[in-house]
Amino acid sequence: MEDQLYSLGSYKHLFTDWMLVEPGYGVAWAAEIPGAWEMPHGVTIIAHRPRVETEPFLRQDQPWESSVAQPSLIQDDGLFRAYYRVQAGENRHQPSGSMLAYAESNDGLTWTKPNLGLIEFDGSTDNNFVYGMDIALGRSIFTGSVFKDSNPDAPDDERYKMVYRAPDPERRESIFGAVSPDGIHWRTLEEPLIPGYFSDTLNVAEFDPRRGKYVGYFRGWTSILPGKLHGRRTIAYSETDDFKHWPNPETVVSTGMNDGADSDIYTNSYTQIPGADAYVMLPAFYQRNIDVMEIHMMLSRDGVNWERPIQGPIIPRGEPGSAGMGSMSVGKGMISNSPGEWSIPISLRSGLHNESHYQSKDPKPASDVYFATWREDGFTSLDAESYGEFTTIPFTFDGSHLKINAWTRFGGDISVEVADPYGEEMGRFVDGKVAVNASTLEGKTFADCDPITGDNLERIVTWRGDSDLSYWQGKPIRLRFRMRRARLYSLRFV
């Protein structure tokens, strides 16, 4: 039975679903007075919208930037890095005119575009390009993204990696890659990672330490026959042990019956949530009828099965005249550039998706990159608007102290008690009565718990001043929560 227990380890548990919450059994039978077995009540899961900053952190301010979009962000040993696609020059649709530029920051707030002198463009190397033209063997990187490989077995000269779409020698669209020792100097992998696969959107890859594999998210299609049948765009997934060879992606997310008949999913924007047992995608849903894109939210425990906490957009399109009134898309990566907050990059355009295709000469599109910012752990929360209780399923953990991220309104509080799931006699007669709940640990009851109030990003739970749970490390426990006017974002053992 213990082999089936959920192991939280030292991961942070975000309340993105009901997975850790005991659903209870309902009304007990054979009892003198019917009672529920560890039934939750008065709690719900809420999705939270971000704060979208009013000023961009990456502006379209260089002569070679006719568009700035879809950045990859990396928080890299004290340095913040941004890799972003540039449609260089007047002809935005020329394959070699789509290149990768680089910016960096010491604080994640003020960014510079260093003169790298690596790639000649328009007769000069005075620019911030890191990839394109000859280095890319003439290939476009129109849909590329970058990541720093956390695989301990990865070679040092391939610590940074890139995936992008380009034609192969047989002129089939394929997924290609590049590698770098420092994130600046790149070497193109000549053979495609996924031969003959068409994915004309932001392609995203990472090494997932929880799965021990490289994972990739690409564009998928349903029922497409070029020139005759326009299928719906979907999100497709692939995983591999070898970054240089990937199986064909398969669709894992598509639009549902409650989405508009003209809707499909334009991007995926997959991101690993730092230190957590969950993943997030912030895909752009494209409404073909009005030619606009809005950002939705999807969450997952395993990176394959995804849920949407709300049906509509988490970031709706902007009002008329605003930067994001036409199209928006989220890039790749998440950084913390302010204590207690997570920021992701979002490209905002005032023009519609297809607008430029109907003009004889492309105007300089309004395309800058902003931050959308959530509270740390704050994509969703478990809320008790007035009063609520819940018990966790039995689980094991690594560590000796329970840390929670929580917030309470005036007059609200949170209390926690610890129970031994194998000290229970649920459903059995004990002293002539049916026991319906697990046995509470002595000294770790609600009555012993020091109430948690106010705004706490990292609050250690204590019972009469004592927080030590080291005896129970690796052993199964349950936690019970009582919440009044409170919000619980995450819990973790440290």
C-alpha cells in the first residue's frame, strides 16, 4: 500500500488541482450519528490574472529590428538572459531575415543589448545577433527558443540548446537544433531533430529533471490538407533521451466543444514552475473570425495531461488603442525580478494577426515585449472565502519543517494539524462507535497550532513554537487545514 503513496519529496506543491486533497468517503455507515470521512468543505480553487506591466522591457529600438517577439528568458547564475526573434530588414518574410538577438540584465528590470560583433548584417557586425545567416547555414529561426540544459550528463560545450523550424535539404519543413557552451557562440546541428515535421510556431524544449528526459512542445494539426483543408491548430508533445533525435510529436491539447467554432491554439508557451511538482502553459488562443489572439492558462502535474482552471482567457486582448488590442503571445521562461513574484514575457501587437499580409509593404509593427507578473506560486490558490476545511491524502515528504505560502484577510487565519493515516480505524467499530478520521499526532493538533495570519510567502508552521517534523520524514502523514477568509498558494517541506 505504501508504494501507492504520493511522494512530495522536497518539491513545492501548488494547488493547481485537487490531487493532494482527500475527497472523503461520504456519510459513514453503521454509525450512531452519520458523519463524513475526512470530507472537504468550504474550499475552492481560484485562478489568478497577472499584472501586465505598462512599459515594455524589450523595445523595438534598433535599426535592424522590424519586429521583436517571442523571447526566451533564462535566469542564469545571477545574470538574466533574453533571446528574442528579430525580423531583420524590410522583407520580414525572407527566410534568412529572421534571426535571434540577445539582451541581458543584472536585475531583470533594466536590459541592455550588447554589441557582440558576431554576425554581419547590412554590412556591419555592430549588432546583438547571436544566431542566423551563415552560422545557421542560411536557415531561418522564425520559430526558435533557447534553454539552458540542466541534464547533468550534457556535455559542457552543449550546455545551451536551441530548437527551431527550417527547411531541410529536401526542402521539407523540419525541426532543427543548435548548441552552445556559453549561450553566445552557437554551433548548428546539421541533421534535423525531427525530419519532415511542420511546426510554424514557437517551438519549446527543456530538460525535465522530474521525467529525466528532454521534452518538447510543438504545433500539431487536425485534418490538414494544404491548399484544400485547413485543420485546427493543436499542441503536440514529444520526449527523448537524446536531444539530437526526437520521435514525431503527438497532440496532447486541442480546443474543446466549449471553445468557439473558429478557435484554435496558436502557441504553447510551456514553462516548468521553479521547484514545483507542476507545469504551466500560457497558450495563445486564436479566434480566426476576428483575427485576434488571447492568452489562456493550462496546468499539469506530468506535462502530458493538461487542465484549464478557467474556460476564458487569463490575459484578454487589450482595449482599442492599446498595445495588445490585436495580438498577443507569451514567450518561453519565467524569472523572478522582484522578491516574491514571477514574471513571464508577453509580446503585444496593436495590429491584427493577418493585417500585414494585406498591405503592399509591411509597416513597422507595434511589437514590444512586456512582463506579465504573478505572485510567486500564484497562478492558482486554494481559497476559503468564509470558513473551510480539508485533509490531504496520505503522502511522504523529505525535510523537517512545513513551509506554506498563504494570505489571509483581516480576521482570517489558517491552522494545521498532522495525522497518522495508519493510526486510524476508519470504518471500524472502536469502543462501540465507528471511527471516521485519522489519528492526530500528539502536540500537532489544531489546538496546538500557532495561527497563521496576514501575508506570508514562506511561513514555517509551528505548534506551540515547535516546527520539528523530522521524525516523520519518509513516513506517511496526512495534514488537515482549517481556513477562515484565507488563501493557500503552496506548501513545501524543507
